[in-house]
Amino acid sequence: MTASTLPDLECDGLTKRFGASVAVDDVSFSVPAGSFFSILGPSGCGKTTIMRMIAGFLEPTGGDIRIKGRSVLDVPPNKRPVNMVFQHLALFPMMNIADNIGYGLRRKGLGKPEIARKVDEVLDRIGLPGIGARKVDELSGGQKQRVAIARCMVLEPDVLLLDEPLGALDLKLREHMKVELKALQAAFDTTFVYITHDQSEALVMSDRIAVMNAGRFEQMGTARDLYYRPQTAFVAGFVGDANRWQGRVVRAEGEALEIKTDGGLILRGVSPGRSLAIGDRAEVFVRPEAIRLAENAAQLAHFDTQISGHVATILFNGAASRVIVADASGAEIEVTLPQSGEFAHLSRGMPVHVGWSGEQGNCFAAMGR
Amino acid sequence: MLCRDGTVTRMRAGQKLGLILLLTPLLLWLSLLIIIPHIDLFLLSLRERVGVRQYETGLGNYTTILTEPLYMVTFARTAMMSILATALTLLIAFPVSYYIAKMVRGRARSVLFLMCLIPFWVSELVRTFGWMILLRESGVISGLLQWAGLAAGPVELLYNDASIMVGLVYTSMLFMVVPLVTTLDSLDDAVIEAGYDLGGSGPSILREIVIPHAMPGIVSGSIVVFMLSLGNYLTPTMLGGKDSLWFTQMIYSQFIVRFNWELGAAFGFMLLILSSLIVWAVLRLTGQTLEKTMG
């Protein structure tokens, strides 16, 4: 393997135990140079533990971490070619912006004029020229964010770790920073490893995403893979919204299945790559936007799953508006409300029909029961 | 409208009364115990005794102090020893506070903090006697040294400057640890980690991040410890020897032994000026303000 194709970061069988509990359980992944990799998972799933092990603040119980092919297990955090943007940024409040950014350079023993030049350069790159003399608390949330990234990038690390840095920002700014972070990553051309519990951050910014749950990676792939082809029930439920039913397989033709839910609905679904036999307990996930809404059943004739019911609730939220449709038995189905105007008159209690094609129903073997 | 204005006025009057009531103890304390005695002391210090029951107003008492070498030497010695005691207390208390604030968590932390506090449940007199029991000729340490064969006869460790220093540092510990723990506690762990992450080593993080952050605590702790040492009477008297004169002892002897209240009052004022000057100088040197360190 030549140096250029060597991944920037490789974790191999990474494991961390705290006493009897396993925080990270045999996780392996590699991040190619210059890409944006996200670890997505609910809080407490072990993603922060992975990040702290890569940064060097925690020692793994087992496994190896390699940066550009070289194991860094014996390298202390202040010598690793990895820098981290902390959750609350951890800018040094006792220094001004230029000293904050120059801190790492001073530790490397660079001369004063060179530090000043590099600091100015990086301030230009993050679009905040001339703020070097300001104090940390004079900056806005978004500016602090960029300074925290600049403080790391000025050291030209092989890998930049970001620990939910957008968590403290308000919604509008967070949306803006998502785009900006992606642009900064492209501008610096550095490998970013980003951890978050917010699926939209991960989906928008990442080249590849790993979904993590209870110390393990459930699935690794592009945003599209995770969204359209979830491989586990956890991923199907965690990434994006989904209607979720439990039931029993009543018919199986290859990958196509027919499932009778506990509430009595008959649903079609598919289970690519997973074997489910007649009589097995199964879970079916259908995304609200994959379901068609219609006022008469004839419009849905081409769908193999059709349900009739009435409007139980309308959840208006602009472009993301939803309708909750209740069928005769009372089971509720969440459906995205098209904003093309044809359902503008929809109101509570009106009879409606919903339908979707079998490929949209992702089936998984039900856990436990 | 009229009615509402009336209510507002009444509310304002009520607030005013509340403020006066809240301030009363403070004002009483300040005026009765601080301001009035000091005015009286100041006037007293300006009285020169020219004969029996004959007094003149002048700076004679102050010129006596400035021209008498013993007074000035004691004055300077007290100041130097207090500064040294403050520095030693800071040196010992800083690692202790850092350990309590940053290294231990939960129960162990409150236990450690309590252990710093426990000695102060005993009166200062008893604590100082404790040191005497340890350090005297027939004391525990002397006995241990003889038993171990390190000393041929009884060793006297009391009655010198070192024993005063030990006593002063011990007495002042808590007053340094409390403000330091408070300020160090407010330093986010992530900031220290960020320092390491960006290539900092232990000493450089201490110098560039921890100490600048803890500066208000260091200064306020140092001011309190310095004042306490400067004005301490018990420790120098009990642990110090004949050569270890402390300025407070001289004030005491002028007032009580020599019955020379005029000179004693002048001594008192000299001490007040000295401590104010040194505190002001320290604040200027460290770039701190009184509001920042006490707030």
C-alpha cells in the first residue's frame, strides 16, 4: 500500500470497559484521507468514549488505533497528530483570540513572527480577519465555533475530531454552521471525524456515517445507504422517522413478505439479505414520506398495501407537515402531507386512503419476543 | 392613576425601609467597631506627652517610631515574615486545592475538604499548644529523634523564626484553600484537556491556563493570609523566642505594659498603612482589582 492510499485513521477491534460495563465493544473502522466521517448514536452509546480514545484521553482496553498507518497507543495526547474541537469549544477565556489560536504553535516552539503570520492566515481562511485582539466572550456563538476549529487547524493535524460542537447553538445558526463546517472541511482538506446524536447533522455533512448503539456499530455507510437501506431495526428507527409495526410473517416469497400486525393490518414488506420465515415475529418500518395519501381508493390501485381510514390529527409544520391517519381498528399511521395544495382542505375526521409499495416496508426479525 | 401612584410610592417607601433595616447591622459594625475606634486611635496617635497629663498635638509619636531602630527592624521583619508565610501557604495550598478541585470526585472530595476544615473546630490557642507539644525540648519530635539515635540529647525546636513560620502557615492554610478550590473548581476540565490536545505539557498548562484562571483566588487568598499573619498575636507570642519580636507584640506592650497609648496608637496606624500599601502593591503587580478578587 502506498502512503497516499493509507487511511488517515484506522481503529481495529477497539474496546473499552469501565469495570463490568462495556462502553465500546470491538469497533473497527477506517477513515480515508480528506473525508468527513460521522459517528451517529443516542447519548450514552459510547461515541464520546471512542473520540476520547482517539484523542488520547482514555486508554483502550483492547484493540489498536492507527493514524496514517502508525499506531498511536503509546503516544500521549499532546504528541498525537490529532486535534479535537470540544463540545463546549473550551476556548481559553484568559487569552485573546490570537493567543488562543497561537497556543499550539507556541508549544511547538515557533518564532513570534511566524506564529503571527500563521494566525492571520487561518483567521482569513475562517472569514474572520482582524479579530485577533478580541476577547473570547466578545464573539458570537458561530464565531467561537470557527475560532475553535481554526485553533486546531492551524496545527495541521492529520485528523480533526469534533465532539458535537453544534449542540450549544440555536436552530437557525446550527443549520447555517452545518453548511459552513462542510465547506471548511473541503477548504482545509483534512479528515474530520464528527460525533453527534443529531441525525440531520450527520446526514447533511458526512461522506460516511457509522450508526452506533450500545457500544457497537450497527451500520456504516453513506447517508443514502443508511436512510434507504437500513440493515438493522435500530438504524431504521433511529435514522429518519418511520411508522413501526410489530407482527407475524404470514407469507414469504423470496424477499417479499406479507405480515399481519398485532393490530390486524396486513402489510407487505421486503427484507433484503435477511431471512424471515413464515411464523416469525417481525418488525416493519415504513417512512411517512413513502406513503401516498388519496381521497379515493382507485388512485392507489397500483400499490400492494392499501389501508382506508380517517384523519385523526393534522400536524402542521410547514414543509414537514404530517397527517395521522387512523384505520378502522384505531391503529395510527403517520403520513407526510404533500404541500402541492391538493390536500389543503383536509380536516379532522375526513375519510382518506393510504397506500405504499411493498419495497418501502423494511422488515426485520423482532428482537426478544 | 392617582391610586396607582400612591401604591408605587408606598412600595418605594417599603423598599427603602427594608434597605435601611438590612444595612443597619453592617453600619453599626462598621461605625462602632471600625470607624469610631480608628478616629479615636488616630487622634490619640497625634497626641504627644510633654509632661504629666500635659499633651500637645504633633507627629512626635511617628518620628519616635521612624528614628528608633528596634521599632523599624521589628516593623520590617513582621512584614517580611508575613510575606514569606503567605508565599509558603500559597505553595503548599495550591497543589492541595488543585487535587481537591480537579483530581477527586464526589465523596472523597467532601471528605478531603472537611479534613482541611477540622483543625479549625479547635480554638487557635489549643492548636498552637499542639505545636508546642510536638516541638518542645521534651516533645514528641525531640523524643523520636533521640529514640532513632539521630540526636544525642533533647532538641529544642521551639522559640525561633522557623517555628513561628510553621505556626503561621498552619493557621492560614484554610483561608488559602477555600478561595483556591472555588476558583479552580470553576475551570472547565475541557479547557485543561484542550491545552493537552493542542500540544501543551503539564508545566505550560499550569503557567498559561491554570494559574491565570486561578489568579483572582490566589490574590484574594493571599490578601487574607497576609492580613491574618501580619495581625497575628498568639502564634508569634507562643512559638517565637526572645529574638522573634512581632509588631503586634509591640502594640500590646505599649498599650498594656507601658501604658503608652499614644505610641501604641501610632504603631497601630503604621500597621494599617503597611498592610494597605502591600495589598495595593500586590493588586497593582498582578493586574487584579479588589472587585474581581472579592466578588
